[in-house]
Amino acid sequence: MSVIIRSVLRFSLIILFMVTVGCSSTKPDTKVAIDSNKPSTQIEQEPAMSEVASLQRQVSLFQESLAPKTPKEAVETWARGVKARNGATQFAVLSMELREKQKAKFEALNWVTGTSSPWVNQFTVTNEEKHSEEEWKYDIQFELATSTGKAGTYQVEVVVKKYADNWYIAQITSTIGGIFPQ
């Protein structure tokens, strides 16, 4: 028999086998390896990652990519998240302990923090103090605005600590409940 006929027969047998054992092309985790130089064909089943597990892995890797390398980077990333009302950005730079305490609050807000009015117009780091090699304290001034103009300024105190090679927000002190999850 010619090589072409043997290949067609082998492929037909593979299709017949797949139909018989229940494999179908709708299963994205099934792989079929056809090698015309080998007398048999391999069918391997890889465990599929659920959509939820895939999204959890994606978020985890994204948070790792945002891991601040300096204390000031942690504060500025968090403050940008506050300004953008993006709870996911804020959450990414919180310490594990603070994440555990705050997660339900962020989820209840559907990860959108703050209010539509007033909103954070801009922020400024007004003070930074080194408490130790592994802890810094920052004061951040947030300027609020509405459609009619300025709506005041608020001061927030943030403590940043080093965990392994990265810096995370360990404490947030504010008198404003609606803008900063406590």
C-alpha cells in the first residue's frame, strides 16, 4: 500500500476510535498526536482548568505583577486606585492581613470604591517618615471635586511595610468612610 493510503486509513481508524470512546472535537482538553512513522496513535487527556480557577490564576499573576518594589510605589499605586475608584488596584497593594480584613468590603462595593460625587480630583503625598528599614508612614492629601468645583481636601495616613522583596499597605487611617474602605 502506498504511504498516502496507509495515512488515510490510520486517520480513519483514529476518528473511528475517538467516536467509539466518546472523544469529540468539542473537548478542548483532548489532544491527538498522529505520527505517520509510528504504528500507533497517542490520545492524551489533559485536566482542564475551570473558568473560575483560570480567572483566579489570572488575577493572582496580575497582582504579582503590580507588587510594589518601593514603599512610595505602594502608596502611589494605592492612591491612583483611590482616584480611579478602582478597588482591584487598591486591593493589589494591600498586605495579606489587610486583604483578609477588607475583601468582603471591596466585594460588597463590587470593587468600585468612592462616590461619583464628590470624586478625587488629585492627590499629593504630603509627608513621608521612615520608621525602620521595613516600615514607612505616608500622609496623602486627596483633593475632592464636584461638578460645581472644589469640594475640600482630606488627609489619609498610610503605613507601608516590607514583606519579602515587596512593599504593601499595612494600615490606612482616615476619617472618610465612603472613599476609603475601612
